[in-house]
Amino acid sequence: MGVTGILACRGTTHLFHGLDFRYIFIYNKWGQFIYDKGSRKVFKIGICDDEDILINELQGHLERYADETGREFCFFHYHDGSELVEKYNGEYDLIFMDIKMEKLNGLKTAEAIRKIDSAVGLIFLTSLKQYVWKGYEYGAVNYLLKPVKYRVLKMELDRYFAHYQGKEELYLSFSNDSGKYKVLYKDLRYGETDKRNVMVHFEGQAQVIYKNMKEIASLLCSQPQFAQCHQSFIVNLSYVKGVEGLELVLTTGERIPISQPKRKGFMMKLTDYWGDML
């Protein structure tokens, strides 16, 4: 079962085809959920493995966990990393992924996902321990050895939810001609004017957002770690290593200009930010 169509959900009843149940769910053309703000969070969980038996067994364990904890899960099934990457919509909370798959293995799949989504939790499934440490390079939450035992899965999920529950990190979500992206604020180094748009720099790449700097600055500067140092630049203060004249030096070695009109206000915000970090 792929991402399209109605997916298996575990937990409280839902509204489908206009029936009056407790929650209302609407799917857009990308298979993304739009739901009433009054409803509790539904965790979207992807399972990517080339063995149907393992997918069904893992989903059974997850359904048991949902029953025991009162959480709400919806499941998306994929049988190869290439299928997951092709249909990836950036809306998942957690993905269980086999490392060894025929067309696109789990490590290459994780690498592709991390280029467009730095927020999703990744848990690798493997019977080969030698691949485990490689998985952490792509921000894996952890790994589970096959066959997955419920006791071990429960411990891992308890740890995951204890860390993430109520601590959802803010992110910037956008689309352009290259695809869809979800970038954690903490990973966004800076943005710069690119004609009438904004080019954002994060995790070794740069992508254009089809909005002007005024719109992006209004969004990001509401957060304490962002400040506009120039009419054409906005920077994440956590990446600022130092100031040399009218230039910022980032921890990556990149240099960002500071305009004279914005220098005083920017330096005050930077000083306050550094002071809060001490």
C-alpha cells in the first residue's frame, strides 16, 4: 500500500465520506492531512521495508502501542526507498526504514530525505549491525534489530515520545521548482534576497523561496535567534562566530554583510542573544 488513498489509522474514530464522527480529516492532493485544530495530534508513521510480513508485524506492534498509550497513529507503507523518496511529502513524524533494500537502500533513502526534511524521526530496521553507525550520520533516532520485539519497540517509542512530546521544533516549510522542503529553524543559517525572492541556506544547500525578504523577515524575526543585518540578509544568530567591521563571520566560514543603517539594532540583538546563551 502506497501513500495514496485512505490509510490505516489506529485510535479514535474519524470522519470519512461525511459521516459524523469525532474528528474531521481532509486530504489534499499530496496526501497531506488538514484537520480541526481542536483534535489531538495524529502521528503520521511511515514503514518502508521490502517484506510485507515485517510491515504487518511492525504495524501490529505499533497498533498495540497506540492502544496502550492512547496515541493516534496513521500508517503509510512503502516497499522500497525509491518509492518513499518519489512520493515523499514532508508530513511524516516518524519513519521506520529497512537498511537493506533492492533499488534504493535505507542509507541512501535517508540521505535523500534529509536534504528536504531535517525534522522527521528516522528509525532503521536491520539484521546487520555493521550498518548501524552509518545510519547515525543521517540523524537516525535509533535502530531496531530484526525481528522486532514489542518490548524493545515500546522502550524505543517511550524514549522517542518523552523527548519529542510537547517539544516540537519549529520549521520552515516551502515548495519550489525543485520540490518540497521542511527545514528546522535551527538548521537554517541565513537567507538572502535573490531577485524578488529569498534564497535560504541550510545543511549544505541553498533553495529559493517564492516570497520577498519582507515576508520572510517578518516570519523569522519573530523568533529570538533570527535578526536582519542588512536589507537583503537575515541570519540565524546561533551561527554567528564574530563581527569584523561591517561583516559577520559565521561558524561555517561564510561572511554576511552588515548595513550601516541596521548595524546598531542588529548588534543590540546579537549581544542580547549571546548574553542569553551564557
